[in-house]
Amino acid sequence: MAVLQKNYHDDYENLFGVFAKKDRKEVKNFYSSIEKVKFKIGIWNAANFSIMRLVLLFIFVVVLFIAIDMNEFTTGNIYAIVAYLWTFMSSVEYLPELMESRVAIRDISHRIKANE
């Protein structure tokens, strides 16, 4: 992921130079390069999101089976557990986006330090 973000920011650093040349082929190559990197980042995010959903589904099912097998649990208790898990799952689904943002910020901060 860090390499993809680096490539993405490398391309954007060349943005002004590409348009200053006023060459259509170079502009097309620039956008093709950006598109390839964004596509790879999208694939990475989709994989992260899918894996996260599968893990959360597994946790959800395991907790439900444990809660159902306990003798003194009522329907209200099971609902409370499910509601808590659902809140947890909806919060955790943003982790792949946060990870991408963290990597992008780290890459940008390295670039700023290198220019100083």
C-alpha cells in the first residue's frame, strides 16, 4: 500500500510539468498512470474491506452461538449483545479507509521532510 501511495504522489508531483508541455500524448499517459495506481489502490481497499467483513461475520456468528447456548440468557440479552456487536462492526468497517489515509499522510510527511 505504501508503494502505491508513493507512486500516486510521484505522479501528482509531475502534474504541472505534464500540462506545461501541452502534449496530448503526455497528458493521456499521465492520466493512464494515475488511473492504474488508483485502480490498484481500489483493489487493495476492496480486499481489505472483504477480509474485514468476513472476520466480523465470523465473530458475529461465534458470539451468537455462545450466547444462544447459555442457559440464563433471555431474548433481550441476546438482542443487547447483537446490538453492541452491530455497532462495533459498523465502526470497524472504516479501518481500511483509515489505513489508506495514514499511509498517504506518512508518504506526504516524508516528502515534506525530504524537501526541507
